[in-house]
Amino acid sequence: MDIDLVDAVRLANTNRQRRKRLIECERELDRRAAEDNAALRKARQKLYDEALVPFREVYQRLQHVELVELAVVERPTVGDKAGTEPRQPRKITVPPAVRVLAGGALLLAVPLVVGHAAKAGPYRAVRTFASASTGRAIKTLHGAAARNATEAWFGRGPIGAGGGGRAAGKGLLDKIETTSASLTREVIAKWQAQALEDSQQKKARDLERREAETRMRQEEASALHERSKDMQRVLQDLRSELVRRLPSFTTLVEACDDFARYDSRQRAEVAATVDLDGLAIMVMDCPITDPAERLTEESGRVVADAEARLRAMEAES
């Protein structure tokens, strides 16, 4: 029994350490995801404030524009959740220490009842079915006579008849009570140790499941972190390219706001800047995670397409 209890306590300590490591790992994942979200929101906001808004203020001055209308651009709000899993409320459980205390109370209280009942059972049986040394049925006796005859029966008869008498009978009854209480205490202790071990085994299985989920989340978080960095880089490159083109575009519109009068080079400059604006909107609007918090394939395609088009624009200029 002592070995069972030691094993259960050892398992409880192991589970506590595993749970502590899990919580620390989950907090680190949440912190990292929050940082990625904040950085992505900041990159979108800077692109919006420093490039898109100034460009559109100038673009709106153009007259007789033959290009397609610009895509609607809105101020960035809350960014994508870069892999942050929703926190599920934990069920309230009774601490092991409380269960042990409750079991201890049971350990002390139950043997007293069971031990007394163990003595009372044989005592009542003898009172009901046995006969006194005189041959008279004990159940026909009352009070002290019935008690004396019953105790003497357990003592193998009165002393005068060669038995141990009432004293021996009382000793035997006390021994039955003590032995029963001791056995009951041992049974309850074993049950208590088994219950504790079963509880900790269940916690160990739950922790194993959570650890597997956390390992998967770590792998996903690493991919999300890289995608977030790629998205931030593309947003920064788009902002830099729009900001670089903005002075020339502003000068062109301020010199002449009638698009119909532009030559082919000027029209190409307007078209390229408008195309860059549309590319920026496409990247800004692309989520990197789906509703189930999984990395989207679309975000990878958008990043690759934006990088390719930026390289082409750089080569042309």
C-alpha cells in the first residue's frame, strides 16, 4: 500500500511539472502571436497612412481618367490572429490535497463504524440462535442475563464448565472489533491510493493530449511567424515603392490634372502607380489565417505574386 501511495504521489508531482511547462509554452506562443499581430497591424497602418492616403488625395484631382476605378481602401483595424488559439476555460477541479484530506477523514471515521458493526453482527447472531450453558435459548433471556450468557458463549462457556467465561468472551469480541477496524482501515487506504493514482493517470493522459496539441501548435506558429514576416516585408516594400513614386506623380498632376492630355509615358506612369495601389490593397486585405486559425495558402500566393510584381517594376524603372 505504501508503494502504491508513493507511486501516486510521484505521478502527481510529475503531472504538476508537466502542466507548468505546458502553461509556460502556451503563454510563450500567445506572446509571440500577439507580437506578430501587432507588427502586422503596424505595417498595414504605415502603408495606409504614408502611401495610400497621400496617393489617393493626388489621384482624385485627375480629370477625365480612363482607368478603372480604384479599389476601396479602408483604414486598417484589427489584424489577423496569427495562430493564437482561443483560450478554453478550464474546468474547476478539486485539488488533490483536498481529496487526500477528505479521504483521511473517511479513513478515521469509517473503521470505527465498521469495527463496531463487525462485533455487533456475531453478537446478535449468538443472541438469536445460540443457547446458554443451561441449555436455554439465549433469545429468551433479557437484560444482564442475556448479555452474560452471550459473552460466556464467546468465551467457550462459563469458567465452572471449563470455558473462559465472560472475560474471555469479551476479549474475543474486542479482538473481532479491532481486527475488523484494522482491515477496514487498510482497505480504505488502498482505495484512497488507487483513487489518487487513477485520478493522476487520467490527468497524465489529458496532459499527453495537450502536449501533442501544443507541439502541433508550435509547428503551425513557426510557419505563421514566417508568413507574418513575409507579409510585413512585402507591405514595407509596397509602402517604399509608393512613397518613392509619389513625388513624381504629384508633380505630374499638379502640372496638368487632365488625364486626356497626357502622353503615353505619362499615362504609363499613372497606370503603374494605380496598379501599385491595387497591389497594396490586395496584400492588405489578405488574411494569413482562416477561421480555424490555420495558415492560408492564399496568403502565400499573394506574397509571392506581390514580390514578383515588385521585382518587375524595379527592373522597368
